[in-house]
Amino acid sequence: MTGSAQPRRVVALGMPRHATGPLAAPITAPEPFADAAARKLKDTQLRANLGHATRTIRDKRAAVVAEVDDWEALRDRAAAVKDDVIARLPELLARFASAATAAGATVHHAADAQQANDIVLGLVQAEQADRVVKVKSMTTQEIGLNEVLEAAGIAAIETDLAELIVQLAHDKPSHILVPAIHYNRSQIRDLFALRMPGFAADSDDPAQLAGAARRYLREQFLSAQVGVCGANFAVAETGSLVIVESEGNGRMCLTLPRTLIAVVGIEKLVPHMADLGDFLRLLPRSSTGERMNPYTSIFTGVTPGDGPQQLHIVLLDNGRGAVAADPVGKQALRCIRCSACLNVCPVYERVGGHAYGSVYPGPIGAILSPQLTGQQAGHNRSLPYASTLCGACYDVCPVKINIPEILVHLRQTGPKPLAERQLMSALSWVMRDRRRWKAALRAARAGSAPLRLMTRRRGHTLRRAPWPLSAWTAHRDAPLPAQESFRDWWRRTHE
Amino acid sequence: MRIALFITCLNDAMFPKAGIATVTLLERLGHQVHFPQEQTCCGQMHANSGYAVAARQLEQLTSSVFGGADAIVSPSGSCVAHLRAHTALPVYELSELLVDVLGVTEVGARFAHRVTYHPTCHGLRLLRLGDKPLRLLRAVEGLELVELPDADQCCGFGGTFALKNSGVSGAMLDDKCANAAETGAEYLAAADNSCLAHIGGGLARRPGAPKPIHYAEILAS
């Protein structure tokens, strides 16, 4: 399985191949977004936690981005580097694989989640390890690796503090960068007291909580034989992996275990080491609102006597090849998982990450999940509608992914209900001819005349309407057609 | 200058006042407005709801109806943004026409009321209208402009989003209405009647909240 690039199985958009089986679950919404969102809206504690947290990160990001004079040029350059990677994926993958192999790493290619999990499980079992320590990794979340390892009796211990919180709660992450964003500190204290072995803290002071987690994790770092990580970047020319983290837990996992396994999405490539400069300026300011990242680890292959003596790199496709072939959608592969789009999204802020039914929530999740799985998988077809197209996500994206454009593209290429198709088709037929349009205006006016009379005292707005307009009047009054249309006024006054 | 008016389907049927105000204002400033009768809809609603074929047909219809016009004005930021992205038409949102093309900020209006302004998302982030509407409003005699808290936050309309994700849309609307009410303004002005229909529908349920108004109506007063 080493060295040369193997043929990757391509997952066509719209193909339901990820639709079945437990492995599809991490990025497949089990219910329509609107249903999950309606439930989450009722959780006032969640909304308060999220509103506070997203506003804090949002303001921090805005302040540090404003300090950078050439921010727009940085975004343009980073987007161009990623576009080049997406256009030359097979070539750069082969270059990365041969450089990494030459440096002593073992490179594996996985077409989908199941292949990746099989490879990792096999490697851990070959080490006869009963547990692994993990660096925070969206890619291993995407393939559901922890669940696969646990089913085989291997404990997968998350060492990022927020991931640990989520894991101890038997919960799912609700944010790409801040997976426990939906918890406040008193909830975390209660959780630690319940589930963390040896927990001792008498308050919910963040320093005390972090100290307790540090003591617990230290034992794990020192005794684990296998570390599992993802990668923020993979440098094709040198075969190096780059991991960006804030707590130092990542560095522990990358250096202490004897064996290190990295699961890396193929879009993480950059051609050259020199390309990293721009990304390492963009990423911390966009994600945590910091000027510089605290722990940036760049490592290449194996160094005898220093660090892991076995490095396995699993290059994962899992639908990415198909996304790269979509002219409009391929820009989603530029994503560096900073989560700036989540923090500015008014929809995310109100419902949180779980409503998206995928480990990729928020605006990027609303495109990426259906793009990777195909829109037929579960209820992923509902995700492109989880947006008002307000455009705040596009404005903050450090690699300029036009998320609204992809949302519209997915709506235009995805399945839609029959009744809606018929209504929209009738409407466009009316609108394609001004006589039909005029007749429709007249009919609407005549039909609503009694309602105008009834709502006179309220300024002609309707408080209750029958289905399907009840979805409108559930939250706001509905306007009524004007007594005289504009074109009638024009004819009366100007002709 | 001879200026063609694209009224938009929504304004034509539901909110003709915005169009009447646009015509009144431009005529008062000495310009000739004409209204091509064949126009209906720009296709935005179909495009954003996922109906590409119907959207292309309506864009083409609009392109042919307005082909040859030197300048087209429309009192709807989102429709202007849609036409600019999908046609070659020289189309301007009202504040762009006034400030950028005609070079006017003082339009001779008088409106002695306390007003707050909501910059709609497509005006803000697709057209980058910036402070153009505010400059026009500030120049109105007697008008007191008060800042809307979290003005750049979406009101939750989003076309069919308001129906498909009615609850989330309603939660966003609640926040927008609360911010509007907090200003103590008599009117909440905006450059798009689709957002205003949604916000206005929420404000109508809050006693004492500002009344929705298209800013063209203020400029024409």
C-alpha cells in the first residue's frame, strides 16, 4: 500500500452510495434540518451559550483581521493556491506520497470512510494497543473512527479539551473549532465530576477545570503507544504534515507514542512549504481570532531515535474526488476548517451545530455534507436550504469560498418536492407573459378584497392564513396585494 | 436623463408605493422615467429557490425588455444584485443611481420623523451600497436618523427560507424587531420591500414598534 497513488474510486454527486450503513452517519443528516432546528430553537440555554460564544469569537476575529493591511490579497493568494491543488490533485498526491515515503512514512490511500477505518484499525491492532490518544481531527470525525475503534475494544481518547468534554458527555461536536461551544462552564464542571476519573475541583473556575483535564490527560499521553491525528496541511514537495493547535496536546500526541497514524483529506495538500506562510497567517485570525497560532507542528517522515518510529499517512477521498469534478462546487475543497463562517452565521447562532446532523455544521457544513455524500443521502438535501443567503459567510471566508453560490447551485441540482415544483412552474409561466401577469394581479386583488376590508384597521396585514401560508403567519403578518398595482397607477398617470 | 424603471414583481403587486415614490423623486429631479410594460420578474426567486431553467427564462425576458436602456433603476437591492450577476443590463439600485450616476445626495425631501435604517443583506454584501442610502437620508430635512443595533445582521427573510425554516426565520426576526423597537424610531426604512414585508409583518405584532417604510418613499416626500 505504499508509494504510488492507487486509483481512487470516485463518488459521483447525487449517488446514494454513502446513504446506508453506520459509516454514513457522521456526515449524513438523519432528519430534515427544519425539524432538528425547530427542536433546538426551544433550548433557551443553548441559544444563550451560542449567542454569547459566537459573538465573542466574531468580534475577536473582526478586530485582528482589521489589523492586516493586505488581508484581501492574502485571501486571493490562498484561494489561488488551493484552486491549483484541486486542479492537480492526482499529480500532487503522487508527489506527496513519494516524498513522504522517501522520508520514512508509510502512505495509504482510502477511497471512502470504510477503507480508511479498516486501515487504521488494522494498524492499531498490529500494535496490539488497547487505546490511542487523538489530536483533534475533523477528518477522523467525518469517518467515525472513534466508534469503529471502540467497537473493536480500542479506546480512542480525545486530548483536545473541548473534544474531551464532548466525548465524556457521550455527545457530538457542535462546532468545527469549538466542539463544546454548546456547554457553559458549570455544565462542564458537573460533567467532569460525573465522568472524569480522579476529578477534584471545587468550583467551575476555567483554570481549575483545565487543570483537572491536564492531570487526566497526562497519564494518557505517557502511556499510549499509538497516536492518531489529522492534518491542517500536507506539503506535496516535502511529504510533510502540518498540525495547528492551541493546547499543546497535539504536540504530545505527535511526539510521545511509538506509532503515529495521520488521516488526511486529499484536499489538505499545498504544493510547497513556502505556501504555508499565507495560510498560517489566515488560519489563526479567522478561527480563534488570534494573531499567531500557539503550537504549529511540521513533521516529515520518521527520525530514528526521535519521536514516533512509525508514521502512517492515510490519504482520504470519501467524495472529494467527485467534488473536485464539479465546476461550481469544487471551491468548497479550499476549506481550511477555520469555522469563521459558523461564527457569523445567523442560522448557526440560533440552532447550533447539531441541527445540521453532520460533524460539519454551519454554512460550510450545509454545502460540504451534501457535496461529499450526494444529496440523496439521508436528509442532506435539506441542508442547502438552511440559509437565508445573507452572504456573511462568504465575506469572512479566508479562502473566499462563495458559499451562497454553492448553496444555490445545490438547490438547483438537488431534489425538490413535487407540489413546490408545480407551483414554481405555474408561477414562472404566469411571469413569462405580461398579459398573464396582469390577469394574475387582477385576480389576486379581487380575491383579497374582502381581506383588505377586514384588516383595514391593522394597515392591511393578515394575522392568520391557512396552510401553506400559515408558515408565514406563524411568525409575522402577511401583506395583502395592493388596491392598485404599480402598472395600473402608471397607466392612469403617465399614459 | 432618460431612466427605465424596473419595478419588480413584488413591488408591482404588493408595494406600488416604492415605485410611485421612485418615479416621483426622479421626475422632481428633472429626469424622464419610462416603464417598459413587458417587464414582470427578474428570476431571483426561482434562481434562489433552485429553479434554474425558469430563472434563466425570466432573466432573458428582462434582458430583452430592457435591452438598449442607458440606465435602469430599481427600488430593490436584491433584484438589482440578481440582474447584475446574471445579465449585462446597466441596472442600478436607487441610491447607486442617485449618488454614483446622478451625483445627488440632497434630493429636496422633508420628513420630520425619527427613522432607523436596516441595510438589507444583498444591498450590504452583494451591491456594497455602503453608506449611500444613509447619506441620502441624512440630507432629508427634519429627519432624525438613529442607528439600528446589529444592523448588519440578517432579518431572517431569505425568500422561501421564511417558509421552509419558518422557526429560525422567526427567531431572527424577533431579534431584528427588538433592535428596531429599542431605537425608539417611528419608522424602519430599508431598500428592499421583500425584507420589509417580513420585518413589517413582525413589527405589526409589536405595539409601539416602528412602522416599515421603503426609503424611496422618504426621499420622495
